[in-house]
Amino acid sequence: MTSPPDLSRLNARGRWPPPDGPRVAIVGSRRPSPYGEAVAEQLAADLARAGVIVISGLALGCDAAAHRGALSGGGMTIAVMGTGVDIVYPAAHFRLAEEILAAGGALVSQFPNGSLPRRHNFPARNVTMAALSDAVVVVEAVQGSGALITAEAALELHKEVMAVPGSIFSPLSVGTHALIRDGAGLVQNARDILAALGAQQEVLDDPLKATRRLGFELPANRDGLLIHLSDVLTVSAAELARKLHLPISEVLARLTSLELDGAVRRHGAGYVRALRRAKERA
Amino acid sequence: MLATVDSCVLAGLEARRVEVQADSANGEPKFFLVGLAATSVKEARERVRSAIKNSGLTFPGKRLTVNLAPAEMRKTGTALDLAMAVAIALAETGGRVPERSAFLGELALDGAVRHVDGVLVAARCLKKLGYERLFVPAADAEEAALVDGLEVIPCGNVAEVVAHLRGGEQIAPQPLTDAALESSTDVHEHDLAEVHGQEEARRAIEVAAAGGHHLLLSGPPGAGKTMLARCLPGILPPLELSEAFDVAQVRSLLGDLEPGRPIDWTRPFRAPHHGISMAGLIGGGSGYALPGEISRANHGVLFLDELAEFQANVLQALRQPLETGRVTITRSGGSVTYPALFTLVAATNPCPCGWLGDPVRTCRCTPAVVDAYQRRLSGPLLDRIDLQVGVRRVPLSELASEPHGETSAVVRERVLAARARQLARQGCLNAQLRPRRLRNLAALEPGSRHTLERWSERKGLTARGFHRAWRVARTAADLEGAELIADRHVLEALGYRLSDVAA
């Protein structure tokens, strides 16, 4: 493992150094399942409400979901970047970076201004993320994922490593399950993370009243199709039609109707049950 | 003496009349060819001289001038050979060709009349120009005979033609044989009954066939995208006479008609490789452009496999034909317009490695690469594809069992009925309805309008996307025989789009 840089000499934009308080890194795949994305967002929102500073890497997927969750929870979030702090990568996250700054957060980097995204920057950035945090939570990670580098670095730095379980059918949970098998803390909700941070009981009781359990939004008139859908793995319309012996045109129409109600989501060639978002975005 | 014989040269699907004048006069034996002849026509001098000599006719031992009028128009090709030979023969011995007759054909050195491309096109145009009789190569006679009201004289060699003209042994006109119009054996390579699973894609193909909608299939390698696409011709109705004639004309220009069976009733299915050039797909060539694959797919299916691998500019060039159903190409010779009214079926992988979104195998592409790959497809081209469907690999357990879907014949019945409804109502397929006609002809039930509007509000549907869903909903209703578009039709139509390829 590359040793972490001198944390007092990081370049930063925004509020830096951050105020005192527990800091948790939420990391995961850049291409998570709908489940992973929802988990990252939900955990970050709940942690932010409990006063935790959420750290992530401003990357696509889980990272962005974590930043967004923290913002919607009204908390401070720090993006640790693999580029100079003056260059937002990926460029599509320009607005997200602005929102982080506007909400009193910070963009930090160990690389000088003007540094472009280079392949070897990111593993070093992952180590920095671990060094800045009190705990690292891995949401979803395939084998060999960059999120696992952060977890490994956290172990070496004697930080808490935690992981979110997933489906045994999902390749995206192979990395997190390996972490749990090797002793990482199991994360089912934000309370698990706060407990691992050694938060006092009163801290745990009060803010967690606000945390909501992950769950499905149940529309008033539930469609029977819903119980055949998963919230982790996508199911195609064709599979549903086959299983239920329904005409495909009817299945498509009902799925679209559910999508319109926000109960299911399209993901690639299939559908998943929509998880309730931390905060319904317009 | 002077003799005049008519012929023509082709400019796309139009024929330009050419008057071939031959004059033999006293003087040094020489053969002049004037009248803006391109190299291919100048070479005719040698062919014509040998052909006349070897047919037992005499080539004038005088000063011979052949003029191709109008002299300001550039002439290419070998179809003028026969007219030149006849004019020279008549100039030597005297005699006239019958009124309103024209000659087409290339000559061999032994005097035989050889096949030329585009006889069907020439025959149709010459008929329109007022000609009543056409002398064509025997090999192309059946093709020319398809044109109603034109006497077609099949020519084996120059000697026969000259004898016929001088009142010697007459050549019988080519009748329109039943064989020429015979329906082709209705066997299609693929039948929907052979497809395992893929209910969504099967339904999309049925909707595409019924309404003439363009279709995009996106899925991993081996999901059966190509096989699904090849099932489409089998559920389309056979060509109408006028359509078959259109198809034959384009094929005639390219010299691609089957001898003895010029009319083919099956709809064209063209599947060009993704390395194809702009000229190959759209049409091109020097002088006047020749038709490309999109015109060969006229009234049929153009299948573009691996859509993202096609050159970007080639794909962009599809936009105009997709919109208008024809293509206009300008080359040095001038502009020509070819029909290009086809159903586009495109297939693509969701990402370069192909496995994005597969439940079992992991995609190895970085998000940036996936993004770049999908962006190549998005935008104006995708905007014009009404049906967009994700295809998944069928589980092995499913592949091992007997497929239990409907056969192409069953689906085709529904498609034919739906097409008949559309033609009776509006004279064209739903895919060709422009927004204004859509409003007049495709009434939405109040509930279904509400659904469509709610969707555009929530999901930010573009105006084009709005009309796309409306058109597809109309076809879904037609397949059901419904007068009004119900909610379920709109909802189904909205389902045919890919979230990860921009809508």
C-alpha cells in the first residue's frame, strides 16, 4: 500500500479543514445496481442527519449517490479527488461539485492544481480517503474494485471497515461479502455504522428516529406484478410474461404504468422495484 | 445515305432519349463517332464494326459518321451499341425503322446482342415518352415485357434484327409469361416459432411489421438479435404489384434481376456489413449515382447489425431517407432521386464488450467507454426509431426445451389485418403519419391522453418522443382491431424504449 500523503498539506476548495466530528467514507462501484445506489444514498442521508461528515470520491455511481444523500440529509460532505481540485472529473459531476461547495462541503486533493485524471492517481486517492475517515463503508464492489483498495488501506491505518451485504447472485456483492467474511462490520442501517464509531447512546437514540428503513413505496392499488420483481436483480418483461403466462403487451403496459407511479424502475433491459429515495428529487 | 434510330441512356430511374444518326458518304473509309460519347461509348466503334462484319452484313467502305443527339448530353454505357449497328446497316442499304421504336443492347464481336442493365427502367420511361416498340437483348426481354402496352422484340443478334426490319423473317414479340409473374415460393429462412423466449422482442417485431416502425434491438452477443431481425420478412405481406415493380426497377439498374423471373414478390431484406461506405449504403458512383443498399431495401427491410460500428457519417446520412422515404444524390452527371422507403431494423450491443446489464456476466467496460459508445447511437438517428427494445440472453434451460411461441404464419395474419386497417383509414402505415395527420386520424381516449401527458411531464419526453409513442400506440390498437387508442396501448408503446440509450 502506498502510504497516505501529509493530510495537512492537501489542496482544498470549500470549508477546510472540516469541523470536528465523526467522518465516514462511503465507497462502492462506479456502476452499482439500483440497490447499491439506493443504499449509498440512504446511508449517507441518515449519517448526515446524525451529524456525520460523509466522505466519498466524486466518481460515478455509489460515490455520487453518497454525496447526494449527504446533501439531502443536510450534512457536510467531502469529495476526495483524483485530479487537482480545480478539475472536476467526471465532468458530468460539475454541478454536484458546486452543490457540495454551496452546502458548506469541500473538494480536496493531494494532487497539485491542474492535475488531469490519470489512472494511477485513483488508487492513491483511495488511500487518502481512508486516511481522512474514521470508518470506511463499502456498498457494492466487484472483485478487484477500487473501493476494496480504500478498505484495505483503512485496515492498515487501523480504521473501521464495514460492508453492506447484497444478493449472492449479484457479482457486485462479491467484494463486499468477501470483506464481511474477513471480519468487516455488517451494515444494515446507519445505526450499525454509528455504533461502530462508538457513539454515545443518546446520540444513537435521538437522530436515528429520523432514519427510515429502506423499503418499497407501496402505491394505493398494488399491482400483482410487483411481488415478482426484485429490488436487486433486474427482471425483463419477457421473463415476467413467461412466468405469469400473460400476454407480453399486457405485461409491458402494466410495467410502464408502475413506472409512471414510481413503483418500478427501468434498468438496462429489465425492471427493478424502485427503492424509496432518501429524498424525492424533482 | 442517312438513317436514324432511337435509343436512350439512363439517369437514375429516368431515361433520356438519344437519337442515333448514321450517315455514309463518299470519301476516305473512316468511322467518326460524335455527340459527347464517354469512353465506354467510343469503344462501341470497334464492337459495332466487328459485329456487323461477322453477321454477314457489309460495313460501309465509305466515310461513315455516327452522331448521338442531343449532342450536348453526355452518354455512357453500352446500351447504344445495337442502335448504332442498326443505323449503320440501314444507312448502307436503305430502309427505315418502324415508327415509335427504340433499340437497346450491347454487341459482342460475333454480332450477338448482350444483356444491358436497366432495361426495365428504360422500357417504362420510353413507354411514357410515347414509344410503342422496343428492341432489347433476348436475355432482357421478359423484363421489358413487364411494361404494359409495349411491344418487346427480343434480339438474338444483329443479323436477325436487320432481317426483321427489312421485312425478312420476323421476330415474334415477347409475350408476358406467367412465369415472369409467378409467385416465388413462400419459404422464409427463419420462422418465429424457432425463437426461444424473447417475448418482448417478438412483440416488437410484430408491431414493427404491422405499423412499418423502425426497430432497435440492444443486447449482449448471442442473445439472438440477428435471428429475430431475420424473422421480420416472414411476417410481412408480399409486395403489391406496384411495389414489386419499384423493387424490380432498382434491381434492374444494378443488373441484379433473375433471368426468366424478373418480378420477385418477397420483400427485400438487405443486411450490409458495418464496414459499408457512404456510397454503398446511400448510393453513389461517378456520373449518375447508382442506388445503394437503402434503395435496394425499398419496400422491405434494411438490417444494420452492430449499429455502433458503422461510420458515424454513414449513419448520419440515413436521417434524410428515414424522414422522407427517398434519397437524392448529386454527382458530376447530375442529381438523381431513388426511393428508400424501408423498415430499419438495427441491432447493437449495449457496450463495447457487450455484457452491460447481463445478469450473469460482468461488463468490463469503463463507464466513460460505455458512455462514448452509447452516445454514438443517440441523438437524431435514434430519435427516428420508434421501437427500442432490450434483448436478453435466454437461459440455457429455456433453450433446451421446445420453443412454444407462435409461428410466423399466425403472427402474419394479425399483421396483415392491422395493415389493412391502416391503409383503409389513412392510405399509409402508421410509421409514416406526421404529427398533424396523427392528431386527425389517431384519436386518443381521454385516459390515454392523460397518461401520455403525465409521462412527458415526469420523464421529460421530447415532442418527437411524444409522437413516437403515439404512433406506436396506434399500431398496438390496430393489432387489436380497436378504433380508439386506449390506455393500455399507450402504456405498451411507452415501454419500447431503452433507459440506458437516450430516448
